[in-house]
Amino acid sequence: MSDTFDRLWAGLAPLGRDRTTGGYQRYSWTPVDAEIRTWFTAEAHARNMTVETDRNGNLWAWLGEPGPDAVVTGSHLDSVPNGGAFDGPLGVVSALAAVDELNRRGLRPTRPLAVVVFVEEEGARFGVPRLGSRLLTGAITAERARGLTDEGGVTWARAMADAGLDPDHLGADPERLARIGVFVELHIEQGRSLARLGAPVGVAGTVWPHGRWRMDFSGQADHAGTTRIADRNDPMLPFAETVTAVRRAAVEHGAVATVGRVWLTPNNSNSIPSRVRAWLDARAPGEAALRSLVDSVDLAARLAAAEHGVTLASFQESFFPKVAFPEELCDRLAAVVGGDSPAPVMSTGAGHDAAILASAVPATMLFVRNPTGISHAPEERADPADCYAGVTALTEALADLTAAKV
Ligand code: GLV
Ligand code: MN
Ligand code: MN
């Protein structure tokens, strides 16, 4: 099994890798994305799987006839800018390796089995994460998705059409959703819980509520050398005060919050900026704490903007409520994959397609130990032995789920 995993991993690894940083730039509907989709399709065909592209651009590989009450596994193959190799790909590669392992063990699933690759999970190109699974479940409208734009102003609809797919049929897909009996996504852990517990594999119990908020601070562009300090309406100042308010609010609320993306206009060293556009990513164990954190950041930003003669417009770009995966399913998988004692069931602050699907179908996740905890960075890694343990765990989970109904 380790050979299969290594071979699959080696085939995918060069696609979208930045030779200088070792990180990945894998964005939806780009030429690299097309290569990745071709890679997946070829690997699925090599396993006699039937590959379909759904109306939203997600890829489905079926072992046997597509049908109702299917056991579905998979993840995503897009990345954040300069992302790691494991976030997403580990779930897809492990799923294909688990299909081989089921075959090798001579196990015949009694339910249909599919491997799915969701598009635009990270939202790195079009701003809204989990887009493929949200479209599938109807959690976002087709109109909104079609009009999302990338940094160059290209819409999702245009980009999808340029990639050879028809954006006219985007949207909720109840028939496809109805085929899913249960969904299990394997993913690298994005933290050190498993490393602390000394366990190679865990099960996800809950996903923290989280969201993204855009803040536009607008002032007056002017000359950096001649404009008196008293005459400035510099949006950089309230923005800077807001960043420190974000940190304070996160600590006060027992939460995490980040300003990781900023666009400056005109972004020139001898001009006072006219606009700072920034994104707040905030996550908390509960929704009340999250809402309160965001309100306190908004208040601090408004006060700072007023003080500097700058206007502020803020918008919620996405919001994901807290998700608790079904306890019975989590406990069952924890027992199946844990060996002598059940695998740990844990909560996470990271968002996942499984959490979107959980609103419609029984779903949960398997996490693979990440010794450093680092993710969304080139240094993200899991040890080979833990990757193989992940494939074994997923194989056991699929064998168990395909042999009996949840
Ligand atoms: C995805 O990785 C997220 O948690 O934003
Ligand atoms: Mn991610
Ligand atoms: Mn991911």
C-alpha cells in the first residue's frame, strides 16, 4: 500500500509547485488546475472508475455504478497561495490508495463508492471558500457564484467557461446529493492535537463557526512628501489600528482572528493610499463569541476611521455556523480506525467541505497527525508512516461503511 501511496503522491507533487519556495499555487480553472483534473481522471480510470463532472465542476469517480446510498470520500486539490502539499491532496490521494487497498484485500463494497474532488475549497482565487460543496448543497446561489471575481476581475462563470465547462447549470444539485449515504473526508490535521496525544489518526467531532469579513477603508490619495500630517486622510492608519484590535478581540474572546490579505491602492511608496481593502478571518468555539468578536472589531475600526477622516465600508463575505458531526458516526469510526482503543475525536478551527455536506448528509472526517502543526505554508507535512496509517484507517472506515448502513 505504501508503494501505491508514494506513486500517487509523486505523480501529483510537481503540479503547481513553485520551484523557489516549494509551496503550491493551485487555483481553480487555471492551466495547472486542468493538469490536476487530468491527473485525477487518469488515476480514476486506471482503477476502472467512472468519472463525472457535476454541474458545479466537482469531479466524481465511481467504483461500479453510480447509485443511491453511496459511501463517498475525497477532498480538494486547490491550494492557498504558496500552500502546503497536504491540505486537500492527502485526502484525495489516500482515497485512491484506499480503493486499491480494498481491492487488494478482496473486499467488495455492498454500497456504491465514490471519490470526490471539490472545486475552490480554499476560496483563494474567487474569495469564497468551499464553493463547490456550497453550490452542491445550495448553501450559495448560482447567481452569486457566477459573479464572484478574481483579482483580475475575471468572473467564476467566465473562468469556468474558459476551462471548457458550462456555467449555465451551476447550482444546488439535490439528485446528486441524494446519492450520498455518508461522506468521510480524510485531511491533514492543521494543528498539533494529534502530535500532543501521540496518535497518528483522529476523527473530527466539531468544526468551529467561522467567516470572512471585508473592510474597505477609503481616504484621499496624496503626495507623501508635501501633504502636511494634519491635512491627511490616510486609510493606512485606521487599518493599522484595526489589525491590533483584531488581535485584542481574539484574545478576549478565546478565539482566533487574522488579517492575512490586504490590497492597497495605489500601493506606491511615495503616495498616501486612497484605499486599504483588508479581510478579517475570524473563528471561535461558539457563534455568540464569534459575533461579539466581529462586532468589537467593527466598532474599533469605525472609531479609528472617524478619527482619521476616513470612511469604512464592511461586508460579511462568508459565514459558516458551528458544525457537529453526528456523534454516532464519529464514535463508530473512532472505534473502527483506533485499533486497541478508540481514536481521539477532536474539534478544529479549519473549514472543510465535509462540514458543508454535514448540513445535508451524515458526514465526518479523519485527521492525520501533523508533527509541526504548520499548514497553509510550504513547511506543512505529515510523516510517511502517518500517511500510510491514514490510508489504512480510511480503508477500514470505507470497508465498515460499505458493508453496512450507517
Ligand atoms: C481552509 O483551510 C480554511 O479553514 O479556511
Ligand atoms: Mn486549507
Ligand atoms: Mn483543506
